[in-house]
Amino acid sequence: MAREIERKFLLASEDWRAAVQHRTELCDGIIALGDGRKVRLRFYDDSKVTLSLKGPRTGMSRDEFEYPIPYEDGQAMLAAHFGGPTICKTRHHVMHAEQRWTVDEYRGVLSGIVIAEIELASEAADFTRPPWLGTEVTFDKSYRQSSLLRHRMAALADSA
């Protein structure tokens, strides 16, 4: 069974930008969400699509199953089974102390949000903290993508 183990952080500075090795453009469509579970379509650079199922979190980890699907199938699923805004971001791949970090810089409905993540082999795994990292938000539910989206959509509805 596949497990996703990650820690998430806000950023204390823009210094991470100098260490970016490459970028990937991502857009997510959440097909189903509830009880800590999520079914998501992810479009990569307009060329690849994956279908993911993520289970509820236990600590900083959760089950994650991800499968490539044909691009046309992803577009058809999105058109037929998706009613909300897509979540788009630039994923910056950054190396620090021989460890791979990703920094997600959101666009569109979540514009202005930037979060750094590191995926770990175990919850007890050590990592070297880059100087550009800010507050850890791994256990703060308000920084989960679904919570960020709900909050932003409510704010947009209130301002309309």
C-alpha cells in the first residue's frame, strides 16, 4: 500500500527561489471529498493526467494511490464530474542539503498562497531545515488544500 508522508511549511523569505531546479505547472480537479478522503484529477503541464485517491490522515501520513490515465479521459471526467474551480499552481522543485523540497505557488482562486513541502520515508525521518522555511503547518487543518479552497470560496461569495 502506498503511503504519503509529508511535512508542510509556510515560507519565511523568498530565498528558496535561487535554488529552484525546475518547475511543473499543475491543475487539480477534486472529484470527491469527504471524511478526510479525496479523489483528484491532476493535470501536469497540459500533457499528463493522474487520478489519485487519498485516504484520511493519521499523523502526517495517509494512504495515496495515484494512476496515470489518458489525457482525454481526464478531460472527460473533469467535464462530467467536476463542479468547482480547478486548483492551479506552479510546483517549484528545490534541493537543500541533498533533500528534495517542493514549493507550491498557487494561481487562480488560491492566488497568493505559497507552501513548502518535503516528502519523507517515515514520520521519524530527519531533514535539514532550510533557512527560508517559516512556521510548520503540517497539523494545521486550515492549510489543507480543501480548507484553503473552502475559505477562499466563502470569502469570494461574501464579497459578491
